[in-house]
Amino acid sequence: MIAYAQGEFVQGVIGKFVDIIINPLIIILASASLLVFLYGIVEFLFQGNNPAKSSIGKQHMFWGIIGLFIFIASVGILRIISNTVSGPQILTN
């Protein structure tokens, strides 16, 4: 009985931590990487005549895609860990 109650408590604390801190952080950082990617597209398109600024736009697009990949992968990893440890109810969006 006590072990079950402790398990529910730990699961509740982890769930609140993920809901309050991790999920908003992932959304904010993924949005930032999307903005970097879109800014790179704008730089690339509007500075096509200038090769130096065009290459900076390409770099922004590249790092924006890398950032998006990292955050999508982190969500997947968190879901795998969550499902392994306590079932699929912690990360529900």
C-alpha cells in the first residue's frame, strides 16, 4: 500500500514537472529554431545577389533544421522514457 502511494506521488511529481517545465521549454525552443529557419529563408531569398549574405541565410536554414530535428527527437525520447517508466499518461498533448 505504501509503495503504491509513493509510486503515485513520484508519478504525479514527474508529470507536473513535465507539464510545467519541460513541455513549454520544448515548445519555446522549437519555435525559436523554426523562426531561425524562416529567417534564413528570408535572408536567402532577399539577399540572393550578395553571396556572403546568401551563405549566412543558408547557415541559418541549416541550423534551424538541426534545431527542429533535435527538439522533435527529444520529444520522442521523452515519450519513450515516459512509457517505459510509468506508462503513456505523463506526456499527453
